[in-house]
Amino acid sequence: MAAERMIVNGDVELWTEEFGDPAHPPVLLVMGSMSQGVLWPDAFVGRLAAAGRRVIRYDHRDTGRSSAIDFEAAPYGWIDIKNDALAVLDAYGIDKAHFVGHSAGGLISQWIAAERPERVLSLTVIGSSPLGREEGANLVRALMGEEPLPGALPYPTPAFIEHFSKAMVDPPGPDRRAQIDFAIETARVLHGPAIPFDEDEQRRLEEKVFDRDRDPATVGNHRLAAMAAPGFEPVGVLDRITAPTLVIEGTEEPVKPGHGALIAEAIPGAELLMIEGMGHTLPAQVHAELADAVLAHTRTR
């Protein structure tokens, strides 16, 4: 059974949802930038809960049912988004949890594991980049058509760059249909070419995401938060992480290709798992392998 709950961190409300027995080991799912907690697929979450995990997912501020913020009146940075994750644990009375982060959620989880090791039982990072390597600035350079800097992270795939470069010049309209259509095409690019893309299922998901958002326009505040404090990520701290770490990357990763190996190299004892055919999304075809990997990684800790 799932139970929804609103928690508060200062002036910010955060929507959360809990699955499984509260007596079981807690797993906190941290989604990526501008992404709602419901993008952790129900079937994946259900597999974890059915196998004996207490699973919590949540909407970041400015996404979904969490607070929509007037950024000009109340600006914030990514340190605040990071601290929201800890506020969720505090509200549930959880001292430490297994952190599972996707994309920017993986950055947040690395950050917490380095900064607050006493809160992290284990760390699983999916489709993410190494903390402190300015992945955001690297992405902007790629989209602007600039050459990579020496020692920079690998650029996204040409398909990703083409899709978002075009959107920068010709953005989708603000109406519901245009926003949902653009989200579907974005998901198609993020999904990658190997696993069949289910457009009808994706449309149902994007309609749900759009309709449950307090204010779809404020999701862009996550970009403003990064711009407000460039270089916000701590640098050179990944070797401090002591939590057992599993890094997962799809063989068709379009956004951060090869970044997983760099994370695994930087964190002592980290393991790297490559999932065949997976891109940057979490489609049904990989739920079993993903869940099995997370369950095995969290089983004895």
C-alpha cells in the first residue's frame, strides 16, 4: 500500500509517497532535475517494496505537488534542493537510508554521501555524472556547439544535442498539448534507440505529470537555481564517500555517456553495472534488472 504525505522544509511543502512496511530498511528515491517523483515507475517501486524495502519517493520543490515558488521573491540554490532530501528523511523519522538517485538526483545523493555519511546506508547512482565535474556547464557548451574543454566530461549524443539545440531556438508553446507533445519527443530521445519506445504509454505518463503539477511554468526554476550559484558542487570529495556504492548506466545513455565509469573510478570500492539497451529513462523492459540490482546492493546493509 502507498501512503501520500506532505512534509515541510522551512517555507517549502514537499509531496512524498511511502511504500512498504515502515519496519523494513528505508530506500529514498531521488529523481533528477525538473523531474517529479512519480517518474520513478510504479512497477519498479513496487518490486522494491514487495521484496522488503520501505520506499519513499518525493517531488522536488517546483515540481509536481510540491511548492511552486516565486523565484524572484524567494530564490534558492541546489544546496536547498539537496537539503530537501534530508528534510524528507527527518520528517519520516529516518536517521539513515539507502539513497537511490537518478541523473541530478544521483549528484544530490553523491553530495549527501560525501557530506553526511552518517545518513547514508548505501548509495546507488543511475544515469548520473560525477559530483564536482561541472556537468551542467559541460552540457551548456555542448548545446552551444562549443568544443569540449580539456579533460571535460564526455558530451551528450548528437541526437540529444540536436533535439535540445532546436528547442532553444524554437521552444514549445505554453499550452498543455504543446508541452505534452514536446515532453514525449524529449522522452523518445532520452529513451534511446535500442528498446522499443511506447508512445501511448509515454503520453499517459506525460499527461499525468503535467496535470499534477501545481504550476508547470516554475519547473524552470531548477535552471535558475544552478545559474544563481555556479560551481555550487563541492569538488574533489568523491574519495570521501564510504557508503557501499553501485553505479548504473545504460549502454544507450544519451545525456551522460561514459559518466558512470568516471563516478565508479572516483569512489573507493564502487561497482559499475551497465544495463544493455537502457538510455536515460527507466522503461518497463529494465525494471526487473534495475530492481534486482538495487535489492542485492541493499540486502545486507
